[in-house]
Amino acid sequence: MKKFLIPAIALAAASVAVPAMAQSYGPHDRDGRGGRYEQDRGGWQNISQRKYNLDRRIDQGERNRQLSRREATRLRYELNALVRLERSYMRGGLSFRERAELDRRYDRLSIQVREERRDRDNRRY
């Protein structure tokens, strides 16, 4: 009986320890600056997910009146320009340089959305 008990305990301990080792413990990225690494999920986001999140943030900002209609329209126009640029890059296959350029532009647009939502324009209080 003891021969089976020790391996069973070891197996149970390993089955608890392995998932804990794979767990993410916070919003860390490779370079410590944020950017294309999703802060609340702790992982890298693909371009389609970034497009969706930016569009959602613009919609929420307009709905909550953190963004004026003019600001939201301009941000959507810039997002659509990025989508068109991505499509043109995808025709010949996305190179590393093109991917880096798209990431940089999405980072910049994300910062613009954040700043526009926080600038307190069009507020009555």
C-alpha cells in the first residue's frame, strides 16, 4: 500500500504545482514600457484584437461623453486608415518591418485614444 501512496502524493503535488508555475502574475511585458502588451491580461495581442479593442474604447468614450463626436470621428478615421494600410501590407505578405510599423502606429493611436478620453473636453463640470 505504501508503494502506491507515495507516487500518488507526488502526482497530486505535481498536478497542483505545474498550473501555478504557468500562471501570469501581472501586467508584465518584455521591455517594461507597455505598448502592444495588454496591461490587464499580461500577454501580447494580435492586430485584429487590437483593432477591436481600439474601436470598443472609442465607442465607450463617445457613449460616456469622454470623447466628443468630432474626436471620436477623427479617431475612427485614423483607425480605418490603419486597417487600410494593414490590408495593403497583407497583399504581399506581412514582413517583420511592416509588422513593426503597424505595431508602432497602433501603439500611437492607443495613446491618442487614452489622452483624448482623459483631456476633459466637452465636459460641463
